Amino acid sequence: MRVTCEVVAGETHDLDLPDDAVYGDVIRAVGFSEHEAAVLVDDSPVPEDAPVAVERVRLLRLVQGGDGEADTVAAADAGTSAAEAFALLGEPTRFAILRAIWETETPTSFSEIRDAVGTGDTGRFNYHLGKLRGEFVRKTESGYELRQAGVEVVRAVLAGVVNEAPERDPEPIGATCPAPDCEGDLVVAYDDHATVTCGTCDTVWMDNEFPPAGVTGRDAPALARALDRWTRHRSLLAFDGVCPACASETAATVEETERGTFLERVCGHCGHASRAPLWALALHHPEVSGFLHEHGVEVADRPFWEVAAVDAETTATDEGFVCRFSLDGGTLRVTLDGDGAVVRTERDD
Ligand SMILES: [Zn+2]
Ligand SMILES: [Zn+2]
């Protein structure tokens, strides 16, 4: 049979193979060993011992050079697709290897990793370690260590994002709804997102992606507090123009809704979105936090739903948006631009 094999970031080979050839024969026919390369069909790796069933394949080199010194990585340099990268992890031993290296925190020797993983079959172990080298693991003179992608995989699994799905039914958090004339009980719930809502008027006071690891071991008030901290700190990044998920740039849009004026920041790279009332973006300005402090409101300590009880009215003007904070007869007017940056503050006491 004739098979065309395109080496990713390399040459294309027309191969003449026996009719009962397996994908491992393709790797060898191109001049690599099975430890150095994976065959991709429709962008997914196929087992080396499976019979060749297509006329065209791609070959992804995982490691170049057989002496173990130079990890020239075709995969990373050619821009491994996410599907290829995840497919490399489709084997439990490979995650066990990443975790074993991660736990040592320093470059680790071949035998230390093998002992930690607890496999008796050195050949199989070597094969799986070889598959990880390049994208996830690198070998230096002092041993094996994780590359950033390997660290991210271990962290994602430890945070439970990949393999756990706890759910929590709504439970009271011991706080009252700040909506005017409501006074309902606030409840926290979890289902991938953590939310704090009012059980009476249904207003959503906070809603955010939250790692499952943060749910475990926390009662309702503690979960609500952790959600508040998590959301506020990450939003600060987003509203500062840096995506909290991928560190790319975020762009701002102002939305006028029935519930007030909101600013949304969306990442141009990964689509992560953060949304907050415009007045909340003014809270960290020293004039604003100082004014609130004088009137007994500690912005930094209080959860958002308590700060939201502050009377803050927003109106659009030629200059931007004016948020008017009124407390005990004192008023602070804060002008923000369309990016949520404070332009000016004025006090009338
Ligand atoms: Zn309410
Ligand atoms: Zn992003």
C-alpha cells in the first residue's frame, strides 16, 4: 500500500508499505523510533500496533536526538495543537509521571520518577516518559523537570477543574440582600460556577467560575467569602486590562441595563469575561475608599454584597460616567471613563 506521511514541520514522504503494515511501520519507514514520534490521523494519535487504515497521516516528532542531551522539540516549535497535546496525556501513567516530577520540585532522575510511579516495566515507563518529553517535560543535565505546560496540567487536575464536579444546593450565608426594600436571605450555590443570590428577589450578586478544590471543606459562609475574594482579586486584573485566565489583553464595553451601568471586560485571546457595576470599579480609588472609610464602610474587608448596600447612582455625561456615592449627608461624585478608569472626584460635605 502507498501511504503519504507528512512530518509536522518537516518533509513529506511517499511510502511503499506491506499491506498488513501497522502505524509503527510508518514511523520506522520515515526513519524514527516509536519513542521519538507519534502518528496522527485527523489530528489524533493512533496506536503504533494498529493496522494502517488511511492513505495519508501526519507524524509528530516528540524528541529529536537519541542521546538524551538535547531536547529539541519539534512539537513545541511547530505549535502543537491542543488536541495533540491533550492526546499525549490520554494514558494514566503519563499523568502519574508528571505528578511525580512535580512533587519533587527539583530536577528528578529517571529512576526516582520510575520508583515514584511504581511501574516495574522499565521499557513501558521509558516509552511514556519519551512521549511527554518535549511538550510537558524537559531533560536537563541535572535531571527531568516539568515545562510550563506540564505544571499547568498538574495544577488543573489538583484544582479539580478536570476530574471533579461537586455540586452544592443553595444554602444561606447569614447575610441580607442589599437590594432596596428586599431584606431577603442571601444563599450560595455551586455547580461549576459559584453564585451568591437573593432567595427572595433572585438578584444575582456574584457569579463566577470557581475551582472545585475551593468548594471542598468550606461551609456556606466560608464558600461565599472565598468566592468574594476570588472574584474581586481576579476582576481587578481583568479591569486593569490583563486577562486573569491567560494574561492577554482585555477590552472594555459599557452596558446600560435596568439594574444600572455595567462595565464588561472581555479577553481578545481566550474570551474570558468579567462584568461589574461601574461604581464598583471606583471603590479602589483612594478618594473613594477614604470617603467610605470615614462613613464606616471598609471596602477591603467587606464582601461585595455588603458594599453594594452603599447608595451609588450612575449617570452618563459628556465627560463619561458619574457615580454619586451618598452617605450620612456627605456626597462624593466620581467620574469614570469608558474603560472604567477614574478621571475626577468631587466631594460636597
Ligand atoms: Zn433580594
Ligand atoms: Zn484570556
